[in-house]
Amino acid sequence: MQSKSIPTIARSLSISDFISETTDKRLLLGTLINRFTTGYLRRAYQVFDGDLAMALVFGEIAQYNISRALRTLMAESKKKPQNWKQLVKAFELEKVAPCNALSISEATGVPRETVRRKVRELEARNWLVREGTNRLSVSPEVSGQLESFSLEILQEFIATMHLVSDLPEPMARQLASLKNSRGRA
């Protein structure tokens, strides 16, 4: 088997080598998104002892558990945004929507047997609880165990949002037009 040689260049690369007319504004946004995502993955890698598949399974279960209540909250907030505090209080009273290994496997693309194995590991950590034989929910105790992780991610997300919101107005308009053009396609 013939190995491919790595291309060599005669000079050091600069940022302008990555910029074209179509990517000049998106490069900065992509860099900001990549910075946040890489930081999140690095922290998840540490919290989940190097097992990103377990992090994915856990995150999908947590998301599934609150998705119904979150959809209700978001729909109501669009109708009456001034009632945000009341909506958050109502959110706290919503029931958790349990899920099963098959739905998590389908949502993530992780094989079902791998999901089952990760679920057993998460149960051993007391991060998941079962209702009956196959209905999975995030354990109420996990929020305390993952509080610092969640706060770090939230702080980084807010910092990234501020950087994106501070983009120069012409760049923000171009990004908005990109979003609008994709919505019509």
C-alpha cells in the first residue's frame, strides 16, 4: 500500500490563507463556535473519565427528560414573554419525560448495546434512575455532582454569546442573511 505524502509549503500559513470572499465573515464565527465546543468537549472528557460516548448518552437522556417541559415553556414564552418568571416556576412543576435505551440509540447513532452498557455505568454513578424496567431519567442527585461543570459551561457559553453579539454590524447582517437564505432553501 502506497502511503500518501503530506503536502509541504514554502512558508508559514497565515489566517488570510483560510479566507476567501465567501468565508471571510464566517471564519471568525466558526472560530468562536469551535473555541466553545472544544472547551465543552475537554471538560466533558474530564467529567466522564475520558468516555465521550457516555457523555453523549447522558446528555441525550437529560435532554429527552426535559424536552417536553422545555417545549411548553418556550411556546408560552413566545406568547407572553413578560410572564417569564411565572413560566420558569411552572417549568419546575412539569413532569420529567423518561426514555429508553432504544430511543437514545436512535437519537445518537450509538449502538443500542453500547447505550445499555453506558446506562449501567451511569446508574452505578447514581447519575441515572430507572422507572420500571426500561424508563430512564437523570437522577435528581446528579445536579449537585455536576454543578461546577454546568456553571463552567454556562459561563463559557455566555462569554461566547457576548463575543458573537459584539461582531461588527456588517458581519452580523451577512450572517443573518446566510441564515435567511438557508431557511428558504
